[in-house]
Amino acid sequence: MQIDKNISLKPYNTFGIDVLAGFFASFGTTDELEELFNAFAAKEKLILGGGSNILFTQNFDGLVLKNELKGISLVKEDANHYYVKVAAGENWHGFVMHCLAHNYAGLENLSLIPGNTGASPMQNIGAYGVEIKDVFESLEAWHIAGGKTVLFTNNDCEFGYRESVFKRKFKNQFVILNVTFRLNKKPVFNTSYGAIEQELEKMQVKELSIQAISQAVINIRSSKLPDPKEIGNAGSFFKNPQITNAQFDELKKEYPTIPGYPAESINRQTYTKVAAGWLIEQCGWKGYRLGDAGCHAKQALVLVNYGNAKGNEIYALSEKIIESVQARFGITLEREVNIL
Ligand code: FAD
Ligand code: EPU
């Protein structure tokens, strides 16, 4: 196994932040993973997928472990479903394309999300009306302290909006090895997100298909989200805040155009999800740039690195945005991106 020392992580994070990793190695099997954990027992470890949801604010002195577990297999079939198991180091969009090619339905709305399949349960990735929890069957994860592989069902993962046990009570305790999805034989089309219908019309789609929905999602995403190959970013920097319906009604009186969507109820309290991009835009940040750190001109929820920004500069900008949204709307934005 190759172990590199003091290497730049710039090519390994979509923000393009230039920090150093004390040690860097890849693993392609669970045995290699275990060996590396044993050899570097005293060092801090970071499991790295595609680096598309991380902001590095300092050098990482420990061991960065790049996940290279590969393989996709159909493990089971019943009357209505295909059960497809994918290794954690497979690229997410590549996996979605594989499913579309085999007519496994359910992931089409999640096309073009960067990163690896292993990170997808971490924050229950979601887009265009679907979250992975809707099609997630189970996952296997390696328990770092116990050195054993553990099976997690959908319930075990405690999925929520951009949340799971792996971000909360089991943070840094498991390495996700593979994920099994329960995909439909007969597609259930989800075009509830308004922009999809409009895009399908523009594409002049005559017969709806999972392939057409995927293409519509790809077109919409490409039109507003910056491509990390061109401008460094990690997608939405903040979550869309969820406030009580009563709070939302109050804000709506003052700001009649504030966009809000029904969110899940918690303890019988009903919530509205507010578009953070709108709140940030109202505070005047959209298109803002200081040095190489900025707020994207087409999507205010996306913070960007125009070239050589430091992680600290992006973080400082996020602090200023949180303060101004708090001062104007009384809403506290929470970061979605993992800060290191
Ligand atoms: P990384 O950034 O490498 O890791 C993220 C976190 O997960 C880290 O804490 C890491 O240690 C941990 N981790 C990674 N792999 C494992 C593993 N196998 N076991 C244990 N821990 C692990 N997200 C959405 O939900 N919806 C979107 O629409 C969306 N759009 C995006 C658009 C753009 C342009 C970009 C850049 C990002 C977007 N994201 C979106 C965020 C990101 O793509 C997802 O969060 C993705 O799942 C991250 O995958 P990754 O492999 O890059 O994770
Ligand atoms: N808006 C503005 N100004 C902006 C941006 C957005 O006013 O600069 C308003 C618009 O009214 C728009 C609404 O916000 O209609 C929603 O915007 P958009 O459809 O672009 O989605 P979003 O809420 O900003 C969320 C996810 C994205 C996901 C899209 C599509 C979060 C934090 N973000 O963004 O996920 O792709 O919906 O479903 O939930 C990610 O997590 O990294 C990510 C990109």
C-alpha cells in the first residue's frame, strides 16, 4: 500500500482549497482499511469520498483515507423491486447512470450530484423532490472501535433532512462500505418540483421516462449550479432553515414573496422550510466577492472559491452571512458543509 506524506488536498476537494494532509493513502478492500487504521492508530483519520461536501480550514495532520471500494451488483429481485448493492467508492452520478441504463427506477431525480455513493447516506442526499431515504434499503459499515462490519436498515440510519446517525450520534465511528438501494421495476415518476415540468416541456418530451426526468434534472442543475471544475464550491453551503408555520406567517406579512415549502412535523408542530438562497439574496450577498471567496451570482446558497481562496476566508464569509440573515429575519442558518 502506498502512503504519501505532506501532500496537497487541492485536487481532492471540490472547493479547491490548498491544504496539506500529513499522510494520505487509498483503500480498495476492508482489509486494507483495517491495516491502515492499525498502522496509524494514534493519528486522526478522515474518510474521503469525492470531497464535495467538505471545507478545509486548516492542514489535516492525520491520515486521509481515500475510498476506492468498487463494484455494483444486483443482489435480489422481487415482483416490484430490484435490490442493487453499490460499493462506497463508486461515483454517485456514475451509479445513477448505471441504474438508468438497466431501467432500475428511483434515482433519476438525484442525477448529477457530485461525490461517492458511500457519502450519500451521511446527509441523506436529496434533490428535486427525492431523498435517498425514499429508496434506501440498507448499508454495511465498518465499526472502527469494534473492527466489525455492521448492517444498518433504513430506520437505523435515522434519516432526516440532510441528516443521519452518521452525522450525529455515530459521527466518526463508522466507515460506510456499501449501500443497497430498493429500486422500482415500474417507475413512479416524481415531477412535483415545478422546474422539472417546465424543463420537460422545453425538451418537448412526448412520453415521460426516468431517462427524460434525469436529463431534465441535469439541464436544470447545469444552468444554475457552478461546475466545481470551473469554480470551486461544495453545493449548498447552508441548509434551508425550518421554522414554525406561525413564524413563517409573521415573516410573510412583512415579506410577501418569501418562498416557503411544507416541512415534516416534529412533535405535532408543523414547520415550513424557507429558501435560504432567498434570505441570503435579500441581504445583498448574491454575487458578492472578496478576494477569491464569494457568493455565487446565480445561486446565493452556494459559496465559491474563484481560485486561491483560503478555507478560512470562505468560513469568515459564511459567518458574516449568518449574522446578517439573523439580524434581518431572526433566522439562524446552519451550515450543511462539513467544516474541517
Ligand atoms: P465527502 O465530501 O468526501 O465527505 C463528506 C463527509 O462524509 C465527510 O465528513 C467524510 O468524512 C464523510 N464520508 C465520506 N465517505 C464516507 C464513508 N464511506 N464512510 C464514512 N464517512 C464518509 N448534496 C445534496 O444532498 N443534494 C444536492 O443536490 C447536492 N448538489 C451538489 C452540487 C454541487 C455542485 C456540489 C459540489 C455538491 C453538491 N451536494 C449536494 C453535496 C455533495 O455532493 C454530497 O453531500 C455528496 O454526498 C458528498 O459526497 P462525497 O463523496 O464528495 O463526500
Ligand atoms: N432562491 C433565491 N435566490 C437564490 C437562490 C434561490 O431567491 O439565489 C429561491 C428561489 O425562490 C427558488 C428557491 O430559492 O425558487 C429554491 O431554490 P433552488 O430550487 O435552487 O433550491 P435550493 O433550495 O436553493 C435545494 C438543495 C439543493 C438541491 C435543490 C434542488 C438544500 C440546502 N439545497 O436548494 O441541494 O439540489 O434544492 O432540489 O436543501 C446541496 O445540498 O448541496 C444542494 C445543492
